[in-house]
Amino acid sequence: MRKIIQVAALYLVSFSAFAEAHGITILFSSDWTNGIDKRIQYQEPRPDSIEPVKVDGGDLERMIKVTIYKGDDYTHVANGAPRAELSFNGFIHFEQKREYLIKWEIYIPEDYRFDTGQAELVAQIHQGPAAGYPPFALFFSGDGKYEVHNRTQSNIDSVNVFFGNLVNDRGHRVRWELHYIPDATGEGAVTELKKDGEIVYATRGVRNAYEGDEKSYLKLGIYKADWLKKPSDVDSRILYYGPVSVRILK
């Protein structure tokens, strides 16, 4: 065990030196071993809607369990809409024309029942202003695929793409990586998403931030905006989120 700890410590030192030498700034990195960082804000209907847990089996180890029920009271949650999300708004903001690399993991339980009636948001970069659509959003769509939205406050900038097969990812740890350069002019804008190392969505030169917005931020968790308004196949949602990191590349 001591050797493992020493190797891990050496790796962290080596990576820190590499990052410093290559101009990389680590804004956040956690595998949840020590719980949830106190700077992260919760948007949840119940105190146990978001909790660190140890997932049995395989290499899942410590993850964040996110749970919502259709019958929960959402009146005190943001917008009064069904959600349980971790918000990084308190300490990490994406400045325009800076280059970011955001990594996270989602574990979809083997018995997860996908909702054919409506999509559910599972990761997003939320705009700084209070109203409008997020500049980047990853959904489980109602037709069994993943869905990505790239938007600004203008409808003409909206780009939607569908890919993958959600059923095939049940019981697996899915690794996501977002290369993001926000730019409301579009000149240097980059939105590139990888799933398990393969590019599944990519735009360059397409506006991906609100004008004048230097306060957009990361949110992870489940958000079902239409759950109480439109037909749905499900009454509960449980997902798990693994290690998360946010880095400035330059």
C-alpha cells in the first residue's frame, strides 16, 4: 500500500511539473475520494439527492450519486424545475477566447430505463446571464441517443447533433472530454466533445458563448425541464458521476 501511495504522489508531482511547463492551469480536479468540494453548489430537491457513494464492483470506486423522483418538491429548486445538479458557479468561470479542457465521467446503471417521452440534460455549460439556453448541453434524448446542443442567445447559432446508442452504455463507465474555447464572435470558437476518446461532436468558428459573458460555468447532474409538464415513461432517475477536472490549456 505504501508503494502505491508513493507512486500516486510521484505521479501527481510529475503531472504538476508537466502542466506548469506546458502552461496548463488546473482549475479543479477530484475523484471524490475526500467527498464533494465545499465550493460546489447543490441544486437539489432533497438533502440526499446528491451524495458521494462507493459503487460496488469493477473499477467504479467513489462516485457521486444523483437521484430525483417525479414526486419530489421542486418549488425551492432553481426555476422550480426537476433537477439535481452540481454547480461550479461559485469558483470556476469560462472566460471568452481562453482554451479549456473539461473531463467528467457518467455511469449509467444497468437497469436504467430511458425516457422515450422526453430528453434529460446530464451535463452543461450554463451561461452567466440568468435566462436562455446553455451554450453547451449534453442530453439523453427521447429516441435512445445522445444529443448535443450548441447555442447562444440567438436562435440562428443553434446546432443540434444526435449520436450513439444509450442502451449499449448501460452498465459502463463513459468518459467525456470537452475541448472548449468560448467566443461570442465565433472567430476562435471551438466546441469539441469526445466520448471514450473518440470525437462525437465538433464545431470550429461557430459562436458558442453569449455576448459579453465572462461568467459561464459547468453544471453536472440531471435536469428534466418538462417532467411535470409532458408525458414521461419514468418516475425516478439515478445516475452516477465519476472524476471531474477542469483545466486551462492556454
